Amino acid sequence: MAFNVLIVDDSSSMRNIIKKTIEMSGFDVGQFFEGSNGREALAVLDKEWVDVILTDIHMPEMDGIAFLKALQDQAIVSTTPVVIVTTEGREERIEEVFGLGAKACIQKPFRPEEIRKALMNVLGVDEQSMEKREVEEGCDF
């Protein structure tokens, strides 16, 4: 099954790093979508179906907290799994994002296996099916 992924971060370099990490992890990605803040991400979600969202907290215009709150108000995407990828380390802020529906949180800088594990968990993909697909397709990750 191919997963559509939305990456939301004000740094285009970080969006590219996350994208490459997901590609290397062996996930079957249908399409990648990007936004540099929550407002752009909401515009993408108005037009496209995504299976998982990876977002930063600290962004201009609409930060990750406001974005999570906006997602809760939209029935169609309110259950889309959200993974926070952030430099934020304050425990109260991390608790806040989980309270707003985030399913996982990854601290920057991250290791590729952290992204892989988080995606597998929030999307319900098990390691055995991932390994089987990698062998069949020849992935060297």
C-alpha cells in the first residue's frame, strides 16, 4: 500500500532530509506533499488525501500547535496520524502536542531509524511486512 505523506517545516532543507529519509526507509510512498507552515499544509489538505503528516512546531504564520488545533476542527483529516519533528524539548510543550492529537514526537537532530519506527507505529505497519517488501524490491536500507 502506498502512503501519501505531508511534510510541514519552514526549512526546505529539513523537508528534503525528511523526504529522503522516508524514501530510504523502504516505505511505499505514493506522493509527497509539502508546506512551509500550517496554513500551507491546510491548503494542501483541502485538495489532497494524505495518510500521515510530519510537522515541526516552530514555524511562521501558523505554527505546529495552531495547525494541530485546526486539524481537530476538520472531520476528514482529524484522525490523520501526525508525527511531530522538532527541536522543542520542553516537556510541557511535548505533552501539549500529544494532548492535541499528535501520535509521535521525534527530536531534531534525528536518526533515520527514528523516522522509520515512528511511521511504522502510527501507520500500523509491522517490521516483518516491511522486511518482506524490502527483500522483494531490493532495498538496501
